Amino acid sequence: MAEEVTIEIPVVVPEKESVMASAEESVLQVALSGMAQEGAAASSRRTNRADQLAGDSAAMWSVALTTPTVFAGMGFRVAQQSGGYPADTGTGTGGKP
């Protein structure tokens, strides 16, 4: 079992009067407004991309689930042959009945 170790991490506390505290309030409001607008735009882009992805996925699955595979096509062929598979005579053989 690992030995328990305690480490001390020094934390630097900035002075009370920092650059942001001394900035004018109107400048801070402009900066925060711009940041909020960028955050909203990024969120909108993510939402639009998720909607696009959902639509693309739905379209892909609707095509995939309604298109018969090679094996399904063979199964349909067997089902329509009156003589079973492989049929020498009957419906769907391509030969003379």
C-alpha cells in the first residue's frame, strides 16, 4: 500500500489593488459584454452543429434501414420462386417455364 505523503503548495495572493480593480467600470462592462456575446455565439454554433449531425444521422439510418442488403435481396428472390432455391423451373428462374 502506498505511503501517505503531505505536500505544501505555496499560494500567492495578489495585492488588493490589481489591474482589473483599477480599470474603469465601462471598460469592464465592454469586456464582459464581448465575452458574453462570444460565449453565446459558440453555444449557438455547437447547438446548430448538433442539430445538423442529428439530421444527417436520421437521414443515413432511414436510407440504410429501407435499402435491402444483398442477403435480403436473395431472401426476397427465394421467397418469390415457386420451386424453392435454387429452382430449375418456375417463377423467377429466368428460364422457360
